[in-house]
Amino acid sequence: MTVIIGSAFDIVTHCNVPRYLHNDFPLVNPLGTPYDRDAQRRSVETALTMAGSSEPVVKVSTLRWPNDTDWKSVYGKIDDSNREHLAKMGAANRRKRAANKVQGLAR
């Protein structure tokens, strides 16, 4: 087993995970952007290929987040430039969730 010191894969290799495909995308987007069927298909095909291996496989996907190669620098960023916009989005989300709850809809 090879342990890569100082990387996100330390825990994966330390725990001897048999197969791990890492898509470097924002949380809740494990296969890329919504409706990007090509990227989603490529991820699933890669994972299925890895599933057939009898040896442990840790692989980093070549897929990239489209139109924003530096999504990590702005992911979760809250400052004066976007605080008002985020507050409005949060209020709209809470209103919609409350309306859905009244209608008996839940996620």
C-alpha cells in the first residue's frame, strides 16, 4: 500500500479502501453539474471499470468543474460583496420550504 502524505487521500489509503474514484467537485455534486450527462456517464463508466479490478484502486478523475477552474476559492465565501444576495436567497429558500411543508411536501 502506498500512503500519500499530506493529501486528501491519506484516509482512503490508510483504511485500505478497495476502490475510490475522486471527482474534485463542490459538495452535493459528486458527478459534476446537473444535466451534464456526458460527464456523469464518464464517471459511472470509470467507477464500473474500477469495480472489476481485483486490486485496490485509487483514481483521481480528469473531469473538471466547467467554466470555473477555481471554484474552491469562492466556495462558501461570504463577504460584503455577496452577503445581501445570499441573505435574499436564504430567505427565499425558507419561504419555499415553509410553503412546501404546508402542502405536505418534504424532501
